[in-house]
Amino acid sequence: MLLFAYVQSKHDLKGKDQLLVLIRKFPEGLAVVEVKDAYPNVLEDLQVTNSPHHIYEMFRTQCDVDTVMERYPTRQ
């Protein structure tokens, strides 16, 4: 017997704009695994934000966790 379960994303995001707002809320970095299933194109949007002309970057921590953060955090 096969069972299927729908797992809801940890963060309810509808698109890139909400993703960028969420990233800003985590100045030390946001684990990609927390948003990877938020909406269909989230991984593509994360790749775009990682390009040199954007203010976000992705990196791998010492614990092998892919993380995204604002390159030059804004002061609040």
C-alpha cells in the first residue's frame, strides 16, 4: 500500500518578493531547506538572487547546509 502525504512548507511564500523579505529577516542566513518547497520556482529564484549583480548570496556552512543571506545587510 502506498501512502502519500502533503507536507506544507515551513514558510508560506507566494513569490520572489516575499522570499526576499524573508531573507532579510534572517541576517545570519536562512537555510535553503526551509524554503525549498515554498513555491514552484523558489530554487530558480534563489539562483537568480545569487548572481553577482544582486544583493543576496548563497553559501554552504561548515555543517554542509546551503544558506542564503543578504550580502550587505540594511540597518534597521
